[in-house]
Amino acid sequence: MSVTRFHSQPLPRELDRELRRRLVAAHREDPLAVDARRTVRRVAALAADLGMAVTVYRGGLDLHGSEVDHVWLDVDGRVIDAAFPLFVDRFVEVLRRFVAGDASAEELAAAAAGASVEERVLGLFPTRTGYLGRPVWSQARATGRHS
């Protein structure tokens, strides 16, 4: 199975608007967490309700010098990563320290607390950030994306 490198690109306008609306409501009810697997499941269910075909990916999140083992969603070649507020500089700083073993999970969660849906990756992601991965095994098998 080949590795996919994702590029920052916007979601189609109508899907973007409706997905954001639903994510804001879900976030208000139960804030999105840095627990990537839990957040991926929540967002996948919301996206599927909109008729979006989603695939869970696992791989590396490159933060320009720090790589995080991570999971995210692929929606038509676009990254949906609602677990990490990558548009919050303080969060990214703590995430880099977390990867190096210099910050705790509690510090990481605290750095993400209060971050809005708008500060998370919904198609577009910060420059000098990259996603590179493969569909998780169960997804690859179900979609025929394995080799």
C-alpha cells in the first residue's frame, strides 16, 4: 500500500459550511479533545451523516522538524484533523515538547483547551506542516486500498 502525502486544500464550500456548523455544535456539547482516535470517530460520524466518504489515515504529522505519529480523516483527498488545533502556536509548541518527552499529556490537553473549531484542520493546514500516511488496515481492507 502506498503512502499518501496530503496537500492543504479547502473543502468544497457547501460541505465545509455544513461540517463546520455540525462540528461547532458538537464541540459546544463535548469539546473536541487531543485524543485523536476518539475525535476521529466523532468527526467521521458527522461527516458520514453529510454523505461524505471518509477514510481514517495513520501516519506522520510533520511539524517542520518534529514528527507526530497521528491519525486523521481523508475526505476526498483533504485532511480533517479536529483533534489538534494546529493554528494555535502555543499548542504546536507544547506538542513538539510532548513528542520529545518534555511535556505531559495534561499540558498538551491544557494547551488545546479553549481552541475553537476554526483553529483545527478542515482541509487547510498551516504552512510548514504536512500529513503523510496510509489508510488504517481495517479501512484499507474495506475500501480496497491495500496492496
